[in-house]
Amino acid sequence: MVIINSKLYKVMITFNDAVATLRKSGAKSEKASVMNVTVTECDGWTRVALTLNKEVDGFVSDDEGNYSLGTTRVVFMSLYSIAGVLKNTDDTLAIASYVVNHPTALQILLSGAKIELLQQLVKANETYINAFTGEEQEHESDHDSIFNHIVALDLSEKGLRAIEKIEDKLLGL
């Protein structure tokens, strides 16, 4: 059993189970296009920032560095989160592992892609579990947060061409 937003659920087994659980727990769905991708290596994980073609919910800072709920065109997520959707999308299944080892490839792969984003609001001091890991490790957020998850992906022509080149490279062609 896992707790997401203070609600108890069975342990997620598949990507689709995790998506269904997040939807049931009230995660907000947004559809957008990706305009830019920035990849940043952090301490122990890789952060991916997506600039979208429209504003979505997010925490924004004021002139004094205080954050409050507002709207933004830039959303953040982990490389691991994106790898999950790559492994569950027919066009990208074959290159998901490559992208984990070469995350800057996302700058081309996701350029112009149409995505569905699930936004999971987690309040300060609330216990949550990453629905996509299938692990029961609980985390506690020290501040209000929105966790963004890409749950559907439709690549642009440029992204599809990049996949062909990556696949050729992996095959030694």
C-alpha cells in the first residue's frame, strides 16, 4: 500500500497504474507543447526543465525570494520521470535507456513535442510517495510543491528524426 496526498493506494506495478492513481488522487491534467528543454545535473539526480507554450500552475518567487502558487511556463521534473514515459511510448521505447545515459538528447527529442502533464500538488509537511517508482519509500515535502509528470507524449517530426539517428547509432549503422 502507498499513500499519495494522504490517501492509501495499492503499490503501483505499471506506468498506467501510477497514472490512474495520480488521476484518482486529484492531479491536474494539462496539455501543452514543449518549446525548450534544459538539462541540469544535480546532486544525485538529473533535473529537466521544460519551457511550455502556455502557462500552467507552478510556484513562482517574488522580489524577496518567497514562493507562492501562481502560473509559469517552465516546469521541472527528474530524468527518471521522463524515462518512465519514454519506456511507455511506442516511438521512444527503444531509446529510453540511451536517453538516461545521454540526457542532453532530450533537448532535441522533446523540442516541439506535445505532452500531457499531470501536476501533483503536495502540501508542506505532507507525506508522499513517488507513484512511478513502485517503492513504498515515503518522503515529506518541507514546502508546498507541484510534482510534474509527463504521462503522454507525441513527438514532433524533428524528434522522430532524432530517434532514427539514435537507433542507427545504437545499431552501428
